[in-house]
Amino acid sequence: MQQQRDKIPTINQHFTVITINVNGLNAPIKRNRLAEWIKKQNPTICCLQETHLTQKDTHRLKVKGWKTILHAAGIQKKAGVAILFADNVNFKPTITIKDKEGHYILVRGKLQEEEITILNIYAPNSRAPSYIKQLLTEMKTQIISNTIVTGDLNTPLTPRDRSTRQKMSEEITELNHTCEQMGLIDIYRMFHPTTSEYTFFSAVHGSFSKIDHILAHRTYLNKCKRAEIIPCMLSDHSALKLEINDKRYCKNPTNTWKLNNTILSNQWVTEEIKEEIKQYLKENENADTTSRNLWDAMKAVLRGKFIVLSSHIRKTERIQINNLMLHLKQLEKEEQVKPKAKRREEIIKIRAEINAIETKKTIQRINKSKSWFFERVNKIDKPLANLI
């Protein structure tokens, strides 16, 4: 009886939805950066647009901890949308509708014992409002009370969604009317009715806009707790995050420490370790201490030193990126109010600096993974030894 009770799964009443236009994932380094970004954000549901992958490339979207992947793509490497579900919610799809050109995907299934429908859209650049209106009309029977619509709609839904405060076109007005009839509400605008924050900068028009959206059925609003825009350096779009319900379930994983060999490439780190070894031997090497005890104790001391140095390096990098992000955010706010070419150049320079730091870290993680596999690969001498 006790064993049966132990097997009953814990239902997580809190989950998050993130949507982001990734602007192409054909580069391995960018896919690795995206995977690390997803792990950091830890969403329950992650909606991607513009994957630029074909259907047979779906395996390239794999992220540890998000093995359920639903991907819609065409035969060419353009458009492409995907939805990733976290392993800890055990999502079971019952209905899946995919666009053959990779502009939308609709999924319905059981999430934490409750039915949910996700419609992920990447609208084409031309006549986007008309496209979305037609799509929503065609999906009318699928859009019910548990529906969340996410994606890059390529359309600002309100005048506040543009830095230029242009009047809404007739197409956008008709789209808003269709959303209203279907009971779909812009969640971000509901939480931030007067905020001027954007997800995309158009270099061609020199303007900011919020063209990425999360819409939900009006009956779902009481479950929505928070919505925010999250900067993301790996794409030219920012991400949108929605938190649903307020009960959190946290499980602290246990980690086994292992030396990160990449820190040894820093000259000052090797000098610190050499000095630590000298100091340790000076204080502990004597006739009363066996070589074995001396070595075992030194390993513990060096481990502690490496942990301190690694923590210092991570903290320094984190502070550097945070300072750059704060400076970038301030410059972008100033640029939205009063555009200047010189300021825009500085924004591009800071974004490039952040990308360079994150790319370097990603390359280090890739090399670490390669080393791990090389150490454990079935070397040629093993099968030969078995034959002898």
C-alpha cells in the first residue's frame, strides 16, 4: 500500500509558457545557446518560431528535459514552428494540426491532468493581420476555453505596441474584432495596459514594436498570474513569458562536482593553484604524515580552491553580462524616445559583445561534451581485445 502511494505523481499547479522567434537554428552553436537559454528559463511549454529547419531535422531541436517536441515545417529551410513540453509534466497530445509550410501548429492534450490547447503561429511578413484572421476563423472549432495562442504575429495589436504610435490599419482592427468575438485576450496588455515595451526593432523603419504575443481565452484569465518580456541575445526578437497559477513545485537536484578543465586555460588560475600546492606542502609535509594521507588531503584542499575560483569566474562573467544588459536596456529606452544613429551603433556593439561572451561559453560546453564522449567511447582496442 505504501509503495502504491509513493508512485502517485505530484501535480504541479504552476507552469510557464515562453514564446520566441529564434530566427533560424541551422548553426550548431546557436542551437546549443538556445538549449542553455531554455534550461535557464525552465519553461513548461516553449514555443519557437522561424526554426528554418525541415521536418526531418526535428531531432535538432532536442533539449535535455524537454523531450516532447512537436514541429511543423515545410520542405524548404524557412518558416517552421515548434512546441517543446517539459518532461516533468508528462504531456499527452490528443490532437495535432500542422501547417505544411510551417507557419502554425495546433496541439491539444493533457497537461497535469488538465486539458490544454496551444496554437503556435509564425505569420508571414505580408498581410499578416489578414492571414491570422483567416487562420483563427478556420480554427474556430478548436479554439475553446483552454486555448493559448502564441507566436510571432508580425502585427502590433494596439497603438501602444509601436514606438511611432501609428493609427491601426483596417486589417488590424478587423483582426482585433475577430479575437474579441472568439474571446481571445492579449495577456501581456492585460497586465501592462500602459507600458511601452517592445519585442522587435526594425532597422529598416527605425522603430520598435511588439509583434510577438500571447493570447488566451477570457475564461482562462483567472489562471494567468504574470506576463513579461524577456531579452534574448541569440535572436533579434525578445521572448514573452506567461506564468499560470501560483503554486510552485520545486525539486532540488543533487549534483556531483567535477573539475571544469576550461578554467585551466587562464594563466592566473594556474598560478593560484601552484601557489596553493606550495603552501599546502610547506605546512603539511613532514615525517609524521604518510604520502597517501598527504595526497588525499591535498585533493580535498585543491577541490575547495577550484570551487572558489570557478565561483569567482562565474560571478565575474554574470556581473559583466548583467551590467551590459542594464546598459543595453537603458540605451534602447532612450532610442525608443529619441532615435540617434550614434546610440544605435553603441547598441549594436553591446549586443555583439554579449553574443561573443555567450558564444565563447557555448563553445566551451560543446568541447566539454566532446571530451566526455571521447573518454567513454568504445575505443578500437576494446573490440580487438575481445577477439583475442
